[in-house]
Amino acid sequence: QVELVESGGGLVQAGGSLRLSCGASTNIFRLNDMGWYRQAPGKQRELVAILISGGSNYTDSVKGRFTISRDSAKNMVYLQMNSLKPEDTAVYYCAARRSSGYAWYWGQGTQVTVSS
């Protein structure tokens, strides 16, 4: 079982920045795929950014504004969010899995609220 713990959420004005952090309870060398999802009220959970197969992918709405990265030495994954917009408001979840075909592990989520 892998535990993921997010931090770094909060309230920020539009145009501001936040950095989300996700700490894993295991050596993340064992986790090939790691990413960030978000869920806004009344909406389905959506993929925001993912590190997979040696590369990264982003949902179109955050391209050029968000950056995902990992620090394997610290067992951490980050999401740098710049130029935040009110529509980025959501609960952000860290997710990780060993590789394709394995189940995803999930964090408890961290709230990001962007005021206009």
C-alpha cells in the first residue's frame, strides 16, 4: 500500500501562483506513472498533468501555465501552477501507480481556490 499526502493548496487571487507538493510513503522509483487530477464542485475528476513513460502530458486548459515535476531523491511530486484562473478552483489530487495495468493510488486531496 502506498500513501500519498498532498500539501500546498490554498486561496490565491487570479494571476497568482501556487506549488502543490505530494509526498509518497515509498520510493517513487517504484512508481512509473505519477500525476495530478482535480475535481471541481459538480464536475467529474479530470487529469491535469501526468508524468508517464518518461514524458509529461497536460490537459489543454493548463498547458503553458502548470508544470509537473518529480524529485525521486525526496519521493516527491510537484505541480507548479502559474497564472491561476478562477476556473482552476478545485480539489487537487495526487495519483501514482507502478505502471500501466496497475491500480492508481490516491492522496486525500488539497483545496485550491482562485478568486477573481
